Amino acid sequence: MAPGLQKLREAIDQIDRQIVELLAERLRLVIKVGEIKLAHQLAVYDPNRERELIERVTSAATDPLTPGMVQRIFECIIRESRNLEQKHVTDSTPLPKP
């Protein structure tokens, strides 16, 4: 193995674990948001919020990240978050009484 490669890979692995932990925490918050939206009969999808989020994170991109890379990453995160929120809200909605 090339000198230094293993150490770099271990550092990447540690960062990957941190990213996964942060994503899990983000999704726990998304579920709470969904509960509030459900209680107040608000829609899961909020295009203005999503657009503002994308604008905010893309403007924070620093080298070697490009705004386009950040946008694609966050579009995936948002899509998965919305899917989880929708599933949670749907599963939490009481069924109508017969």
C-alpha cells in the first residue's frame, strides 16, 4: 500500500461516520417537524423552504466543493427527508372511524 494511504482512508472513514450521525440527527428533527405539521394540518412539501435551503447551502460551498455539487447532495438529502416525513405523517394519521 502506498505510504500514508491507510491513514488518509481512516480519516475519511471517521468523517463518513460523523456524516452518518449528523444525517440521523437531521432526520430525527425532520420527524419532529412532520409531527408539528400534522398537528397543524400543514403540507409536508414546502417548496419555498426547500428553495431557501438550497440557496443557503450552495452559497456556503467552499473549495473543492462547487455550488452544483452541494445542490445535488442536498437535493438527495431533502428528497429522502421529505419521503421519511411523509411516511411518518401517513403512518401517524389516525384512520377514519367506520
